[in-house]
Amino acid sequence: MRGRALAVAAPVAALALAIGFFLLKTRQLAGGVGVEAFPLDDAWIHMQFARNLAEGRGFSFNPGVPVSGSTAPLWTLALGGVFAVLGSHPVLAKVLGIIAALGTAWLAGRLALIWAGRRDVALLASVLVALAGPMVWGALSGMEVALAALLVTAALVLHARGRAWAAGAALGLAALARPEAALLPPLFWLAGPLTGRRALAWGLPVAGFLAPWVAFNLATIGSHLPATAAAKIEGGLVGYLRGVREPLRTTLLERPWQFETEWARWLWRVDVLLPILLLPGLWWLGRHAGRAALVPATVLVLHPLAMAMLAPYRAPSFQEGRYSIHLLPLALVVAVVPLTPLFSSSSSSLSSPGGEGRVRRLRSVRGLRSVTGGRLGWLAAGALLVGAVAALPSAASRYGWAVQNIEAMQVHLGHWVARHTPPTARIGLNDVGAIAYISRREVVDVMGLVTPAIIPFRRDGEMGVLRYLEHACPDYLIVFPAWFPAISEMADRYHPVYRVRLDHNEVAGADELVVYETAWSRWRPDRRPCPGALARGPGTSQEPPAEMPGDRIIATRYP
């Protein structure tokens, strides 16, 4: 097998083996959870929006109530389109993720071929991307990260081929899949002549794709940012503009240093050689591929700094690097291109778009290639592959435990709510994804991701949330007591009826999630009047809740 067939078959085989390993590990840790299981509750948020879109209920979380509750609207829309055609089957999110991950691996190989002019280097880059633990996680997670990585890598390939307008369009779409990708358009513009024509080539496509989403945000929540971003931002420049104050030292020094070190640790966890090879790779790009390749690649240094200073929310490594995975293919390509001189001058250096020029620029190191016969190159390639494979067991274990956590807690409670509450019950939630998707109940999001009206109340902490709950009066409240200790102690208003506790918690917000029946529940015989503006009448006799457990509290434990 040679040429293009190998360039496709190798990453397909690598990703298939890695996915099989992840699923096997998940079965060992979580049992027979099936293929419709995900490592984050957020995947179910996307699917709730997507199902409502497919059913004609608009871009809404509570059906028929438009809200910009997705930081990755392109992924939500893609899922909605697929659900509309094929049905609302959660497994389709995995199918889309796997397709995007395969496309990303192939494009990473094309990018390496353009920059290095060698097919063996390109094949190495492609296989490394397919084997990278976060890419495998992204393919199976039901999240947007594989799509974002596909679009960013496509933009880099188009830029390397001189197709600025198409690359700008890809970046605009990438920013709709992961907003951190918005850092790239200025770098692409700086990579060439600083002319107005080039500024339009990069700016107009990006603005054209982002403008409708900004308009939707303004129309639904009155902000340029989606509700998810507005609820999560912890500081930085955007936080300052939204009234979040923090010491200047934190913004300019402490958090940037923290994020840079977390970024390096995350890359090391992907492959121990990856952070070591990045700086030599950037030097190699500047020397042999020029400014056009080097300047966009500097995003690998700027990304954690921008996250820290502009709109911070957790570190770059948070949740397997979900805010950084879109740059992982670029990082792996940059890591492999400095190995080019170590390979022999064989048929693997067949021409590529721009490849002959790259080879001519490498003539100064052909003596080294002739001496080593390519053995150093293959040894280095083998070391990188060993590093990637060695990282897979721990990555698969983290994925397996995460799936187990979400299935045991949020998915389990979604089924419990569906069985034990009336269909028209309003549920206040800490984690809105799986519980809302499975139960199909109206929700009040106490974190503000899909209930932006609570965000101003959240600025006053737990007491602000309490005031909003007395305004909205949900029938049930499902929250982590560790997050809301004062509310959880108010037994006169919030009576615990069910609880789930994780014995091995990897991804849940806390070990225990508790269901409380509120004093305003419309089905309580001793129901209190709701003091808020969103009060509703008592529940109808035609819609009684299912029978509650006899002792009203059950402690459910999962290993």
C-alpha cells in the first residue's frame, strides 16, 4: 500500500485501534453502558438543543424559548441537522465526532506534507493525531472539539496553499465551533503583507459567519456573548467589561503563568516529547517554511496567554483540554517537522504543493541524511509514537471513569425524574444536560447557562441564587449540596427526597447530587404560595407524580 491509500488507511487504523481501546476500558470501568454514553454532561446540552431544532422548536433548551445557550453553535446546528434527517439518536454525535477526527488527522498529514515536503513526515503527523488521547476523547465525547480541530487544520492547509478567502471562511466556522479559534485570524493576517486587501480577505469571512450568532445573542439575552460564556467567565479583559474585578497581578502575571504551565503539562500528558519539540519546531518553520507558516503557528505560545488574560475559565487542560484540542493537530505537526532532516532522501520526499521548494531549502542538511540513512528519523518517529501510545491507557481510564460518573449520576437522575415527577414539573438544576434531555422537563438552570435571567442574581453568590429560586419557584431542585450548602440546609423550603453519591468521582461537580422537593411544589398537599413573579397554580389532579419511595430518601452508591 502506497501513496494516498496509505495516507488514508494509516490514520483510520490508528483511530480505530485507539477507539477500541477506549471502549474496552470503559466497559471494564462502567459496565455495559452502550454507545450512547458520554464523558461530560455538556454533550447532553448540545443534544437537547439539537433535538428541539429537529422537532421544529427553534434554537431553544426549554422548547419554544430561544436562548443562546451554546458556546459552540455550529456543532449544535450540525447535530440538529443530522437529528432532523436520521432521528434524535445520541449515538449520531459520536459518528460525527469520529468523522471529524478522521478528517482532522488526514488534514494534519497534508499540512505536514506542505511544510516538510516529505510523505513519511506527513504520515507520522497523521497517525500521531489519530492516536492522541484528547483527539480520541473528542471523537467519542459528543462535544464540538473534533469539529473545531477539523476546521482549524483545514484553515491552516488552505492558508499554506495561498487560498486566503477560503481559509478565512474556515476560521469563521471554527470560531462558531470553539470561540478560542478567534485568536487565529489576526495571526493569519500578520503572516503576510499587511495590506487592506488581505485584512478584508481574513476579516470579512470571519465577520460574516459570526455576525448572525452575535445578533442572536443580542436578541435573546441582550449580550454579544452567549449565555454560556457570560455565565462562566471568571475575570480577564472580557470579565472586566462585564463587571468582574480582580487584582491586576492576577490578570497579567499569576494566571498567565499558571495557564502556560498547565498548557505544557497537558501537552506532556498527550506525548512526553511534544512540549520538548515545539520550540525546535517553531524555529524550523521560521527557517525553512518562512513567516507564512511561523506566525500562525505562534498561536501555540499565545493560546494559553490569551485564555488567561481575555476571558479565563479554568486552565487549558480542563476536561481533557476541551478548550485547547482544536490546536492539538497543529502542535503535533509543528513537533514532527523538525525531524525532516533526520530522514533519508528517499522516494518519501515526493513532491507536494510547495514540497519541491521545501526540499531545495533543505539541501544543506542532506549530508546528515546520507550518513544516518534515515535511521535517526525513524528512531525519532518511533519515540513519538511510543509516547502517544503510552499515554493512551491513562487517557482511556479517565474517559471510562467520566462516562461511568455521568451515567451513574446525571443519566440515572434523568430517568428518576422521568419516573417520579409529573411531565409539567419545573426542575431547578445544577447540571442541565442529561436530566433535561431524558426527562423532557422544563428546567431552571441555577448556573445560568440556559437561564440567563439568573446571571445578575449569581453575582451575589448563593443568596442571590436563593432569591431567584423564590422568584421562579421550581417544583424540584437538583443541586450539589457542596455548591449550595446554605440552600441545602433550608429543610423548610427544600426537602430532600433522593440522592446519588459517587464513590470514584472524576468529572462531576461534587460527589453527591440531591433531589429536593420544594415548598412551592404544585403537587404538595401543604404547598406554600410562590412569592415570585413566575408563580403558577397548583398541579392538576389529572397529572399526579409517580409514587415516591416510601422513606423519601434513598442513598444510591456507585463504585
